[in-house]
Amino acid sequence: MKKLIFFISCLFLLTSAQAQDLKPWKGGPTPPLALNDLNGKRHKLEDYRGKVVMVQFWATYCPPCLKEMPSMVRLESRLAGKPFVILAVNMGETKNEILDFQKKVNMDFTVLMDNDGEALSAWKVFVAPSSFLLDTQGNIRYTLQGGAEWDAPEYVAKISELLPPK
């Protein structure tokens, strides 16, 4: 696992945090995701049916992750009251490392712990951060590898298109 994390950390250094296009998903069915949050509560993707879900794989030692987290906080605030949720999957770090990071960026969305790298492998994540946008049926519609300013109009528009009509 440590070698995998090292490999990922090397790759994210090559990834820019500039605005990138969301890529339509062509990787087949949505992989399973069932992980515990920081309080030990189990979260499964199927629990979020009916909501647009951003699944984002990240690490505290990842500069693009640190840079994009405030925009994710703003995105979540901008979409407050709408069926949208962020599941931030941490890649094998300790609870204390994550809590310290949360204080720095004032993030309060759900953090899931991928302690053994099982989700990382199932989702074929090779770059931190890696983000996936799922529609209300739980199907991955878009992916983005690398950092982004998630509250930028182009990202908000794509996410809004996935939201159910009023």
C-alpha cells in the first residue's frame, strides 16, 4: 500500500491544478463503494440514490488537493438545498492527519477512509485528486483527474445538468 501511495504522490506532482474539462465516463459500470467515515459510520453509494454525487479521491499531502478543497466547500454551499453530495475518499491516511487538514481548509463534507486501498483499486485511481460525478441513478457520468476550481461556472453548469428537474 505504501508503494502505491508513493506512486500516486509522484503522479499528482505532475498534475496541474488548472481548469480542465470534465471527461465523459467510458469506463463501464460504477465500481462499488462502501467505506466508513471519520466517525466509523458506513456509507454506501446506493444510500445516495436520487442525489448527484461527487466521489473525490484525495490525500492531505497532495498540493492540488489542498488547493481545490476550498472551491469544493464553496460548491457545496452554492448547491445547498439541492440533491448534491460530496464524498471525499481519503487515500490511506490516519484520522488525525485528516482532522488537521480539515481545520486548515474548513471542509465539512463527508470524508471516507480507504485504509486498505480497496476503493482506490476498484475505481482505478492513479492520480490525486481524481473526481467522479455520478447521476441520480448512481452512474458515473464525468471524471476529472487533477485539481479544479469546482465552483467555476462550467463545473457548476455540468453538475446542475445532472440534478433532477424541479
